[in-house]
Amino acid sequence: MSLKLYNTLTRTKEEFVTIEPGKVRMYVCGPTVYDKAHMGHAMSALVFDILRRYLVFRGYEVTYVMNFTDVDDKIIKRANESGEDPFVLGQRLIDDYKQNLVDLNILPATIHPRATQEMEGIVEMIQDLINKGCAYAVDGDVYFRVEKDADYGKLSHRNINDMQAGARIDVDERKEHPMDFALWKSAKPGEPYWGSPWGNGRPGWHIECSVMSREHLGDQIDIHGGGNDLIFPHHENEIAQTESVTGKPFARFWMHNGMLQLNGQDMSKSTGNLVRIEDFLRDHSGDVMRMIVLNGSYRGPMTFTDEVVAQAEKALERMRSALKPALPGAEGLSEADTREFHDALFNAREEFVACMDDDINTAGAVGKLFDLVRTINQARDRGANAEQIAFGQAGLLELTGVLGLTLAVEDKSAGNPASDYIDLLLELRAEVRQRKLYDLSDLIRNRLKALGVVIEDSREGSSWHFE
RNA sequence: GGCGACGUGGCCAAGCGGCAAGGCAAGGGUCUGCAAAACCCUGAUCAUCGGUUCAAAUCCGAUCGUCGCCUCCA
């Protein structure tokens, strides 16, 4: 069995072969930090976190780089509007984003480079491109010469001429070709700048990623990822820049996640059609968003609605149902049931891997996990003992762990001053039930339910939890 | 105009040539004093039309619809 991944470059699923055996170098485009991150960013970060975790599960040593683009026109604009220093703004938003990642249980990147800390390399690379005839300076700006790049457009599968037709933005007359893009922009008064052979200025949008991936991962990498809105122009231009300098293919696999849809349209910072990560996490655990992402395919558009969120919450509850302990006094499964149980566990794992190997088919993989949940719950009902249940749960938890689900229950009762009183009510209710005063015991249950406290009775007693 | 994605039961969504996974919701049942949970059972011929094939949700063509990129966006 081998892992296959969809490659935007070839538009096919290809067998995943790394440059260096056993090692994966991957670079994922992080956010431009001019505003707080929204759930679309969360989706992208989760998709590549899941990919990364699976690669590790498959035995690869993964070097994962996620950058921050912290110098950009919009950052400057936003900073000017609020009067905040652009660097302070960027730093604040980077800190916020990192906290978002932690809250979403996303593993920290091996390296989190920032554009502003790579200026020397950026200037060098631009100079390199000029020296090679791939770029030219005009009045303090530097542009990439797309006509010099024979295979420009190979990622987005377009050619320069087709795009000219739709280019309805004002074309800078100083450019040799309308599609030429900026590598360096001269600074206007009041803007932050860095020194360069072409005068004070700042890098254009795409060059920083070319530089950072090369700096931290080398000329050639295994995977380059990001949202599919980055295919053009961002990633196309990264390829043009990097390959023009190195003369070698840049990334083997270009992987792109689909967009998260809110109200039938992409979440987008520019249109304000979004839900911020921090707002979402106020009401939901990180697992919930992860479950939403897992339930779909990463390449297509993903539906994000209140109903989907609620469904994901319930799906998680179901998954956790398998984590409940064995029934008290369980005598253990019969030999035949034990064998069946073990076979089911083994098969679920095999099928899980088969799904994930097929271009990270998380929806299929999660389906297998729910099969496993049923298997475990069945075993419990059939009297599996603690050891047997724990064995099954360990198998489930290993795989949910690969997907990055914590399955943690938010213990809202811990430290809640009401807890002691609720415990007391349950004690009383137990006594009431002993005396078969069921109308009273039901009254307690109903009243607590109305207050958000759910009581569950079993042979061994009652338990409660907050909704 | 160019490039692309998508349309599967009430909702979310796998499957991509061989009798349609899974989750949520719904209905019936087992268990329970009742309830909850768990378990069991029930439901779709896959936008439309045409073609290829022994066989299509899965391939080809057309049509309709939705969304996206070509300008900053994960």
C-alpha cells in the first residue's frame, strides 16, 4: 500500500515519493497578518495539520514550515488607520494566531519564519533574479519578467495571453508586460522600509515565500500547501521566482484546500463574510471544527453553518460514547466474541489507513472510526471486561489521535460552585428513588435539566454533567 | 473571454466502472420505574437528457443550477 496525494501541478493523484527517503519537507502558506484569523484559516491549518500528523504516523520525519507574511500593503493600511505601529500590529496578530493554533490542537510548525526577519535573503534573491535577466528595476521598483519564464502558468494551467483578456486592473505602464509582478516596492513617505540596491522599500507579496522556503527547506521541497485561492497568482509566482533562480523544480506536490463556505460564499477577510476563530472557540471546542473538516474532503468547498456545527458536536459525542468504561461486573467476552472483536479492530485500522492513503480521505476514515465505535459499544453490551474495552479504546484513540482529535470532554463541573449542590441533589434523589417516589425524582431530574444539568441513571447509580 | 470545482436520502457527506460508507435528524424496537445513553431495525438509483459498456452515481457529450480563480484573500 502506498500513499497517494493529489497534485495540483499535474491534476492527478500521484504516489507520494519524497526527495530524501523517509523525510518530508513541507511548506504551508500562513496568513498575512492584518486582521484576526477566521474559520477559513482554521480549515486550512487543520487540513495540513492532519496531513502532517498522518505523514508522521506513516513513519516520515516531517519538517513543517508555516510562514507569517508580516509586511504587506494591507498591514500598512490597517496600521495607519488605527495609528498602531505596523510591526506591533503584526506581532499582536501573530501571537493571536499562534494561540488559535494551540486551541485547535494544531501541532506547532517546526519553524515559523516571518518575512520581516528574512530581508537580507529577499534582497539577495531579487538581485539574483535581476542578474539572471529574470527581473528588472524601474524607478526603485523591481518586477519579475514573466515572458522570460517559459513555463509561467504551469500550476494554474493558464497562459499569459489568456489572462491578458481578463486583466482589468490598471496596468502600470512602466512594466514590460502587464502580467509582470512586483518583487520590490519602493517606499512612499510614512511607510516602513528596508534598504536595498534599488532604494528604500519593501518586498512584493510573493517573494517572501520563495525565500523562506528556500532558506529553511532548501531548493526543492516535497509539499507546498495552501488554500486554492493562492494557486494564482501567489503560488504561480513563487514557482516562477524560485525555479528561475535555482533552475530546479521547486515543490514536488502542490496541495490546495478548498474554501470554507459561509452563507454559500467563501469566508473572506475582504468581504467580511466570516466567523473569527476566537469567536467560534468561545462556544465550541477545537475538536468541533476539526470534526467538520474531517467529515468532508479537503479539496472541495466545505459547508459551514450552525446546523453543521451542531451535527459535528453530536458526532463527537457519539465518538466519545466508545470511551465509556466497561459495564460493572462484566464477565468478559466469549472466545468467539473476542476473536470477532479483535478482527473488527484490526479491519477498522486497515481500512482507516486505506482511506487516508487515498489522498487523505478523512471522511471515509472517520466513517471507519464510527464503525469502530459501534464495535466497541457492542462489545461492552456483550459484557466485555475492562481490559478488553481498554484494548479497543486504545486502538480507537490511536487513530483519532492521528487525526488530531482530543475527544476531551469539557469538564465544566470542575471548580463550578454549583457542583457540590448538584451532588447533594443527586444524593437526595437516590434516596427518593429508593423509596420509589418517582414523581419526586423525575421532578428533580426535569428541573435540573431545565438548568442545563443532565442526569443519567444506571444500575450502579446516577451521574450528571452539564449540557 | 480563459481556467477550475461542485450538484448523492430532511441536513452534512464518502464512494469515482460491478448490486449506494459514516454522522446528524426522523420512525419502530430492546434495556430502564420513566428518561437518557448504548444496542437492534427502517429509508436514496446518485441534477437532467443522450451515448459507451455485459455492467455507470462512477467514463464521454449536451443541458440546467451553484460556487470559485483570472485583482488582496487559507
